[in-house]
Amino acid sequence: MSDIAARFADIVGNANLLTGDAIPEDYSHDEELTHEPQQPAYVAKPQSAEEVAELLKVATDYKVPVTARGSGSGLSGGARPRKDGLLISFERMNRVLEVDTTNQVAVVQPGVTLTELDHATLDAGLSYMVHPGELSSSVGGNVGTNAGGMRAVKYGVARHNVLGLQAVLPTGEIIRTGGKIAKVSTGYDLTQLIVGSEGTLALATEVIVKLHPRLAHSATVLAPFADFDQVMAAVPKVLAAGLVPYILEYIDNMTMAALIHTQNLELGIPDQIRDSCQAYLVVALENRTASRLEEDVETTGELLAELGAVDAYVLEGGSARKLIEAREKAFWTLKAIGADDLIDTVVPRAAMPKFIAAARGLASAAGGAAAGCGHAGDGNVHLAIICKDPDKKKQLMTDIFALAMELGGAISGEHGLGRAKTPYFVELEDPAKVALMRRIKQSFDPAGILNPDVVFAAPD
Amino acid sequence: MSDIAARFADIVGNANLLTGDAIPEDYSHDEELTHEPQQPAYVAKPQSAEEVAELLKVATDYKVPVTARGSGSGLSGGARPRKDGLLISFERMNRVLEVDTTNQVAVVQPGVTLTELDHATLDAGLSYMVHPGELSSSVGGNVGTNAGGMRAVKYGVARHNVLGLQAVLPTGEIIRTGGKIAKVSTGYDLTQLIVGSEGTLALATEVIVKLHPRLAHSATVLAPFADFDQVMAAVPKVLAAGLVPYILEYIDNMTMAALIHTQNLELGIPDQIRDSCQAYLVVALENRTASRLEEDVETTGELLAELGAVDAYVLEGGSARKLIEAREKAFWTLKAIGADDLIDTVVPRAAMPKFIAAARGLASAAGGAAAGCGHAGDGNVHLAIICKDPDKKKQLMTDIFALAMELGGAISGEHGLGRAKTPYFVELEDPAKVALMRRIKQSFDPAGILNPDVVFAAPD
């Protein structure tokens, strides 16, 4: 065992420090599509903030690059380690420390999965409302990527649901930010700076998340539209009507066909309607009372008809759940049908029709294709890119991101930059902003050990 | 005219650069209670981001301290200038640039007041929901302090309603952050870092704010309670019931008496009830439909009765409006009855009874008094401190803030630190966090020109 490995093992114990061939393959990647797996030099499994602090002090001393890992379900390569690096896995820091019903918050360790948190809050009638597709994802991973998901249209993304952190700076200080409080104007908001920083500034060792009441009644309306632009035009109207959907998604016909086929969905839509439709809108509603929900479903149906929907299907419990689950698993479906890359660009929602049409045009001009679904209420467009030639694909991705930015959007709406998108970010973003972010990075991480290939790395 | 003044005048024009006796007294202070007014050396009134950038470049070159000013309605001295400094007043940058109904955002210059923004969004049926007490406050000021107000319990504070900025760095670069988008995971969130930074990092020259639909029907329920702790215990129950009040305030009996007296409020509460009550809960509800509102008001009344309210008065349009306005003007009322200092501490809402009781105890032990009202749903406690002896008052304030922090809270929930609270912050906050914030400050403002007495100044 090397000197460095011995130092790490002293901190976490021999059983919790892996090196060389003892490192399972799973630690060498997340779910990003475009990079080969990379085994790290060391995997450490700390069980406390103090152990994380000691690990980071040693890593800073020896200039060992450090990558944090929750469940490894990220889609941008933010948890892909360096060959010479230390992977800190939070799998042992997986306790729900407190469900506080008076303050409506939970205090959790970063390795807790969303499924575990959901179970822990069920009896209190409360819920952490951030639901990215993968419910095996960890709260720590949600903090790192500023995770979103379908419910963001009502409940916001991780940023809006993380109220405070215990975090370890790369220099070893343990700080607490925010708290069980919904508002604070006392110095800079370190919580919000760390959320979404993809493990490049500090590592969260405790997270205070906001909980919302679980509403007893919900229903899902599925509306096929003959024309894609009609779907997009319907979105702001549904929101302006004050119906407050908790899910507002579009699914294009190619993606819907793949979902139906791979997940054996039975949605009760006649073939002739499916064949003539370009896209679907999914509107999920919830309410305190059954009668209000029923009324809202009816209002939604009428509104969608006015807005040009061919029909509106109210999905019953089982098929509604299956559709939402299928949508959550869209990534796997798109991967299975041969996606070469993924885009989770965000644009102002008014710009979605223009963006999607142009992205498809660019893809087909490059000899490829782009298909997908997305969080229509948020302007968050998920596209699977099919383009086998790596150079053409890189140019296509660059062109699509440049277009999104020109329309007032950004490269990633919820997956983060990771290894996958950092090169595009560095190429396309305003150099003054990148330089400012680099100075902020240095103010946290003077030795540059935390996830050095993410946010700032040069194109590879 | 000095060389420096001439440089500033070259940028904004002679008519928009004031020096010496030509500077009206109003520019020498905001509404903070404890510092004497201070005339700045220069007042500049730029009309564009480019002019702001040029002003800041000159200020950086000559190391002239710079204070930004919106409407000057702040309560912590964040807009109090330096004697040798430049005050940048945004009064000429006061245009609503766009009300975008599809994306449900407005793009405004920082000098726009909330009243002006409210008028501009009325016809679209939309509203910027941040309502600090003073509606003459500017959007730029809201950004600086991360302003809150009564509606935060439903709609969040400025942080949650500011989606993007154009901002000028002290070194003169003009950057754009965020956008007309509700989510983004693309590098560090510079928007959220600048919001609440009290003009110490960068100056906002354009603000993209989120708009919400205006709901057609609203009502206000006023419930007196015999016991203060009952009010506090009622708050989480009202929230857990899923009634989603847009205002949830408590008012203690001393403050209510002052409000009724100074504002000639007629609330229809019999004297014997007023005399026997320690505090009031104000619950404002809104809905899309009149019938749902009526039902919610009834449910609220029943719930409050169960929770121990002596009665529940549904205030009609005029008297509801007068009560809310009186509450918004509580600061002026408390000032008029002789407040020597103000506290807007935030604590976890479960800790409010303990905090308020202890703060009152500390005040009376110091020979003074503490009375107030607050945003009960947010744990944001507003206390007027009456304590004539400056040293005793300083110790009292220190003790109260230390207590709030011990309970998991923070010094300011919405006013910001400003000149008034910075010394307490520097004394009480974790030195590792203050040092980190100072490094972040340097990454934006290497010359240290922006509001140098705020967030980091030593006790005076």
C-alpha cells in the first residue's frame, strides 16, 4: 500500500479504503454515455464529516484529485473519477437523521436515496418533492447536480428544496450553511453556491431539505396533439389558468412509440390517433379534496380541447403510474434505441418550438436524428442524439448548445455539466463568467483537487 | 471639480453627477435607525449598464468606495454611503423593459419600484409576488437585500423570484446570469450569489423576475389568541393542512394596539377580547374561484377554533386591506413609539416561541422592551428594541442574535446586514465562513470598492 493509501486507510479504516483490483467496476463511471469507464486509484467510504475533512486535507496536501459519488446515477459524468484520484463514496453516510414535522424539513446524510427518503417521510404525510427520473439517486447527488425532474414545474428543483448544508471545504474546514429556515439575508448564500457545483467547491455531508404536504388526490391527463407547435402553445395557457399542475411534460411521437413498445404501456389511445399525432402533453394534477381534483381535471380537459388537443384521456391509477414511470425511464429507453449522446438543454419555454425544430433540423442535416421529451413547463428539453460519427456529433452538439444559448437558455437544465458537457461550456460561455467562476473555485479550493475535469477542464 | 469628479461627470454627464453641497440630504441615508446620515463625495445617476461599468472602472482605478442606491427604503443601512465615496443612484434606470406573458417573467431596470412593476403587470393578470412592507422599494434593492415580506410564505423571497441578472462587476465587465428560465445546472449560480450580497459583489443593471398569475379571490382571517404559544403552535398546523395561505403573520398585542391606534383601524374586535389576548394570527387566503375561497375560509376558521383561537374574524375588503397595509407600515409605527433598534431575525419556526420569550426576557433584564410582529410561516421575527443606553443595547442585540443562531437561525431574515448588523455578524459568525465569504468577495472585487462597510467591516 502506498503512503497516500495508508494515510486514507488510517482515516476510514482498512475495510473502507479500496485500491487497485479490489475496486469494483461500478465505481469507474456513472450513467453518462460518452466516456469510457475509468478506475480511480483509491475509493474511500467515510462515515462522518470529520472523516471527509481528514480525507480532503490529505488529498490537498498530496494534490490528489477527488471525485464525490452518491448513487452513480448521474447522466453527465460528474462522478467519473480520475485515474490518479480518490473517489469518495457516500454509501455509508446514508441515514435520515431527522424528519421534523413542525419545521417541515428533513435532515439527511448525502448517501440517502430518494426512495429511502420517501419511505422515511411517508408517515408524516410529507415529501421531498424533487423527483429526477432515477429514484435510486442520492440526496448528495441531487445537491451536486441541482437535480430537477418532472415535479419542478410546481415544486422547483433541488436548489429550491435544499435549505441548508453541512459541507466540508477541500482545505478541511467543516461549515454549516442555511438551516431549517426558508429565508435568510445574512451574508452570501453559500448553500446556493454549493448546490449545483458538481462537487467542485465543497462536499455536502448533511443536507436539510424542505418537505411539502402530500396531497391526497391526484390524476393524470394525457392529450395527443396533431401538431407539435400546438403542444408548446398550450403550455403557458395551462400555467396561466392557475391550475398548478405538478407535472407538465411533452413527449414526442417517436419517444412515445418507444415508451409504449419497451414498457408495454396500455394507454387506451386508438391507433389512428397515435398515428396522426406529433406529440403528447401530460398534465398531472393534485388536490386536497377529491371534488376539487375532479373539477380541475374537467377544466383541464376543456382547456386542452380549446387549445387543439385531439382528445384528452384521464388515466386511471395504474396506467397513470405506468406512464409516469415510463417517462422517468425515458433515458433507458432512448439508450436502448441507440442514443449516442444526451441533451438536457433549457430554454425559455416560449422558445421551445423554435429550439426543438431547429435542433431536429441540425441533427438531420448532420445525418443523424434528435428525439425526446421534456419538462414543458420549465423549458427543459431532453433530446437523444443519434449521430454515429464522433466529429459530426461534437459539431452538432456544439451547434445545438450555441442555439440554446442564443435563445436565452443554457447547456444543462438539470443534469449538470460533468465530464460530458464541460468542454462545450468552456467553448461557448462568456469568458468573463468562466474566469469569475474560476476565481470562485479558487476561493474554495486553492489546490484545485475537487473534480478538476468538471466546469473548467479544457476540451478533450 | 476634482479630477475624479470630472471623470465621473464625463461618463454620466454634468447634470447627473452631484458633488458637495449640491447633494440633497436624502442621499445620505436609508431608513436604518442607528447611524447618523453621511453625505457622500459624489452622487452619479447612470442610465445604462455601460455607464455603470465605466463608473466602476474609474472607482476601481482610484479606489473610491461605491454604494448602490435604489429607493433608499432599506432598514439596515446598506445604502448609507461613505464620506469619501461614490453613491450610484439607479433612479434614472427605472424602466420596465418587457412583460413577457408566455414565459411569465418581466425584465426590468433596477430603479423600477414595486408599485410601478405592479401597475405594469396588472393587465397581463400577472404579478411579481415579493412584497416587502415598502412598495416604494426598488427591484434593485430587492435584489441587494434578498427582500422578503408577507407573501414569502407562499411565493418565496426575492431569491426565489429573481431568475436572471445583467450585472456589472467592479472591474467593469458586464455579465448576464440566469435567464427567462426556472432551472439551470450550468456552472455556478451567479444569480443566487449576487442576490442578497447587498451591493458588495456586483451591481445589477437588469433583473428578470418571475411573475405569477393573480388569483381573482382573496380573504383575510384574523384570529385573536389568549396565549402567545398557541399562535405559534397553530402555524405548522395551518401549513400542514394544505391551505396554502399567501400571508401568515403574527402580531403581538402591544404592536396590534399601536397599529389600531396610529392607523385608526376598525377591525370589529370587542374590547374585552382585545384586552384578554396576547397575540393575533393573520391568515390570508386566495383562490381561482369564489366558492373554493369561501370553503377554505370556513375550513380555516374551524381549524383555528380547534387550535384555540378565541374567535376568527373574516375581514371584508376594506378592513382587510387596511390591516395588511397597517402591518406593512409596522416599522413606521414602531419607530413612532420610540424603537431604538430593529431586529428581523429568522429562526426555525418551531423555535419561535422560545426565541421570542427569551428575547423579551433579555430586553426586560436590560431595562428595555421588545415588541413586534412577524412572518410566522417563515420564522421571521420582527422586534422593535426599546433600550436607550447604547452599550446595554449593543449587548442586548448581541445576546439576541447569539440566541437566534444557537437555535439554528440567522441575524437577518430579509433586511440584510447593512451597516447596522455587520458588526454583530463579524463577531458571531463562524470565522471559517466569514473568511470564505471574504475570499469570494475578493474574487469579484479585488480592489474592495463595493460597499466596504457591509458584511465584512470591523465593529465600530
